[in-house]
Amino acid sequence: MTETDLAYLELTEVAGLIQAGELSSVAVTQAMLDRIEALDVTLGSYALVLPELALAQAARADAEIAAGTLRGPLHGVPLAVKDLCWMEGVPTAAGMTLYADFRPDEDATVVTRLQEAGAVILGKLQLTESAYADHHPSVTPPKNPWSAEHWPGASSSGSGVATAAGLCYGSLGSDTGGSIRFPSAAQGLTGLKPSWGRVSRYGVFELAASLDHVGPMTRSVRDAAAMLGAIAGADPKDPTALQTPVPDYLAALEGGVAGLRIGTDPAWMGGSADAETQAAVAAALEVMRGLGAEIVEVTFPDIRQAVKDWFPLCGVETAVAHARTFPSQRDAYGPALAGIIELGRSVSGLDLQRILLRREDLRGRVNALMTGIDLLLIPAMGFAAPSLAKMGTLGTDDALMNSLLGFTCPFDMTGHPSLTLPGGFTPARLPVAFQMIGAHGAEALLCQAGHAFQQATDWHKHHPALG
């Protein structure tokens, strides 16, 4: 096995080798640290690498495994977390200069659970400022390993780059308007945005509390299922975390899609997705049909108002999250984050209530739609990774904004779970993706269907040529 082959193994593949004694966690962790040192000076995915901690955790994993103590599918595997997640005594900046020296005195619940599962934490991954749209002006954005001239996705850009480039075997991202799905789609990854509340947000820097979701970004559905199984569940430190039992997501993978009703809305897709994305979605539907699923045409609720409402709602909640430092330390903020906070501070109570009522209306309509189908299959975004130059026009191009956010932010507004999967490539060799949406709490079914797709295709096995 070459170093590149090792780097691009799936999480569950390398776990099997470590836990069978064919590889040591220390050796795998050191190889990953060496690769980070060689490649990340260009890619910029890590905000902070933690070699001493990682090697100590790897040595402990090797000792436990040798003694016959297995903690589960993550045991001994090097992972990384978005730099929103608290780690005790470790700088956690959330992409902001204001918090460059902040060292939490405890771990985020998701970090605790990864470490209890025996995972090795390589470091903290770069993100946009406070997980909003743009990186702080002082931060050099991570580079998409498929093409440095194309968008890596926001805000979990570092999580996407590190996972796609083989600089970790899986990562944690967060999604408030699409930021697990955008970098996953742009970089050929499997991204799982759970139902709102399925994963505790305690110790995760807040952008917009009722829109924020934390979830895994990986190279396969099996890997995402393994990570979600470790981090999901009730948390006394987060009263909003769901109390329902956590399914065995890995055990649910082999159920296939025969007999499932999968919905598609050709009119919605045709109005907002480019030809390459439409072709990828159509091909994915045909794969599912060939595996025994029933494809059902549906009419999704009009999302245009939801996209408009997302901005002021996110702004209000972001203003609440930053009330201690904004506007008192306005000069420390970049223009995008400051702009959304100022928008939120300008929203009247009456206008906010109208937004909240429309949000509940949308949630109800989507719930009603999902009673007639098992899953909805749609684009993850309306195009493959756009060029950085094109993304520079986002604020002045309403069609681009709708094509980008139209397939993502409605499900942050409603809290429904989503699984993003690679489904093809453009002629320029950029990944094209689609997503499946499930009913609230249907992560196991999403993983089951996504795994069936990946067993029948190999799009998720393609990687950028980095050496």
C-alpha cells in the first residue's frame, strides 16, 4: 500500500486494519501528520494541528486494542474537528480574531464523544468567520484540492478540504444554510446533516441557534454512519438535543432501497439547476430505480420566500450570539459577518414573527410531503463548484443565490436531515453532487439508501490527484 493509498482509505477501512493489528494507530497517525505537513502549507485546511495530542491518543488506542478493548468503529482512527468545537485547553477561534486566544475549560459534547469512541483528534479545521459566509480578512481561505480556482464551500471549508485531500479520515462540520452540503458537494464527499437536535450543540460556537446542525463529513456513507453513531444522542448539557434513542446506523446500512418511494420534483430542479447537475440527479434516480425503488414525481413547496427569510432570521440569531462583542468590538469583525449581524439588529419584532410563522408553515408543508414518500432526491446545489470569480458576484446575483441556497437552507429552516453524495463529474473534472432528504429522525434510512447507491456506483472512490 502506498502512502497515497493509505491516506485515501475510508475511515471504516483503516479502522478494520488498525483493530486487526495489521496497522498501528501510531503509524497511521504519523503518516497523516506527515501528509498534513507536506500538503497543508498549500491547502490551508487546518487552523491548528495537534501532533502531540494525536500521537498520545493513538498510542493509547494501540494499547487498548492490544489488550482486547475495542471502543467501536472509530477506535484508533485519525479524525479532525471544525474549529467551532471546544477542546479543553486548546485554542478555539471559530475563524475569528476576537477568539484567537480563547482556550475552553472543557470539551464540546461532540469532541467528548469522539474521544470516548477512541478516535484520534489530529487538529482543528479552518472555517469562515463564525461559520458565516466569508473568511475573516486575516485568514487565507482553504483551497479546493480538485482545483484551487474553485470554491471549496463555506463554512466547513477546512473540513471539506482536509477530508477530500486525505488529511484526515473524516471530520466534523456544521450546517446553518448549507455548510456541510456545500463543501461536500464541491469536493466529492459524503456529508450528513442530521435532523436538528439529533447531535448536541453544547460547546460548539453558535452562529444561529435554531438553524445550526453539527454532522460528519466523510468519504463514504458507511463512514458517516459510524461517526454519527458516535456523536448523536441526548445530552443533559443541551436541552434541545433529541431524547429519542440513537439507532445502530451501521447495522441499518444493508437494507437496500427496494420498495422505497423516492420523490423528485423536475420543475424545481429544472428551474434552479444546471444541465450537469440535472444529469447527475437523473442518473442517481435511475440507479435507485434499478435497485428497486419507486420514483415518484412530487411538487415541493415554493422555496423563494424561505431563501429570503433565511437571511434576516440568521441575522437576528447571529446578533444574539454576538451581543457581548458586537457592536462594541465592531472593528474586529469582517464585512460579511458584520453585515449579517447589522441586518439582524434591524429586524422588527413584527417582521421576525412573520418570518417565524412562514417557517412553521414551510415545516408543516414539508412534513406533509414526506408522508407520501420515504425520501426526496434533489441537487445539493444548483451547479458544481463555482469558480472563485463567480462566487465573488454572489451578493449581486439573485439567480446564483437561489441556485446555491435554494436546495439547502429550506432544510435548515425545517430541520429535516440530508445526506449529500457525489454523483458525477463535469467535463472539467469537478465533482457534481445530489442530496437525499428524509423525514425528521430518518438518518438511518438516509444512510441505508445512500449506502445502496454507493454499493452500485464508484463516484465516492475518486480522489484529487495530490500525490
